[in-house]
Amino acid sequence: MLVCIECSKLGSARQLDTSTKPKLSATFKKKVHAPEGELELVDDFAKQIKLAREKLCLTHSELGSRIGEKVSLLKKIETGKMVPEQTLARKLEHMLRIRLLALTAEWKKSAVTHLPSMKPAFGDIVRIKRRDKTVEANSG
């Protein structure tokens, strides 16, 4: 970690043991991002889109203008005649507040092997100085 001269006076350098992974607190949840090819459209996407649009009281033209898509395209998607690409599916997810993309079955099976390597958290490397004593963060 790089710090300015003033901040470097507040603590001391500490070597990290990179052979073991840091422990995560119970409240911390690591968000896993799947590659674009590992996401697939849910089976009932057309029905979900229509219900969500109607729930928000949006017409096809209003939704189209908000996400920058043609009304005819949205109507084809809602009737199931057309399948949206992932970029359009993400726009629809965001605007309609629904989940249209899900992990593929292969990704779910191998999700543990795809987890990114755990990097040390801030609390693993910082030492906090209190008036007359130094307390190591995460020393509990």
C-alpha cells in the first residue's frame, strides 16, 4: 500500500503471510462476477418483462424511450418472438428491477473453482495507533 509521508508516520510496515487466505467475517459476502458467456436468459423472460413493465405502469413507447430501444423490438421480446442480447437484457433488468440473466448450470457446478483469489483486506494489513498503545486490526 502506498501512503504519503504524513500517513506513513501513523503506522509501521508489516509483511503478510500470503500462503494462507484471510478469514472473512460473517457479515462480509464476496460478490462473484461471472464472465458474460456464463450467463443465460431465464426461461420465462417474456412473461417477466411484460409483468414488470405493467407493474410499473409503463407503455412500450415509454420503456423504449427510457432504455433507447425501438417499440417494435420490445413487443417482439414480450411475445417471445425474439430473444434479447445480454446488453439489452441488462438494460431491461435495471429499468424493470427484475432478474433476467442467470448463471449457466456448468458455472454453478464449478463456481468454487472460479472464485477469484482472496486478496488481503484493509484490516489484514493496517495497524491502528491509539494514544499510548498500538492495536492491531483484526486481532480478535
